[in-house]
Amino acid sequence: MEKASKEVRQEEVKERKQYLLTKLQSMGITHYPDGRDLSECSLFTLEYVYIQEKCKRGGVVEWQPTPENEARV
């Protein structure tokens, strides 16, 4: 049972990576800022790049901690 669940997780990771690669390519992003091809990046890195790009395109400003909102973290 454990082997099957590991295989399922690996397949889900593979599918999510492909989804993100497709989305990023449609945005014109094919390489990480350090020059690596996105297909060589981890799922974590792809998620990061995708979120950053969505924020840029949506006009969302990155969250910066301030004394007022730092207490909420």
C-alpha cells in the first residue's frame, strides 16, 4: 500500500510540474532568473516563479512586514 501511495504522489508532482511549466511558457517564461531551464527546476521553484509572475501581472505588491502586521504572522 505504501509503495502505491508513493507512486501516486510522484505522479501528482509530475502532473503539477507539467501544469506549471505549461502556464509559465504561455506567459513567456522559460528560464529561471539564474539561467536554468524551468524543466530542470523543482516543484517548489516552479510554484515560486509562477506565484511571483502572477503577482507581477496582477499588479499585486509583495507583502512586506511592518510593525502593524508583523504581530499577525
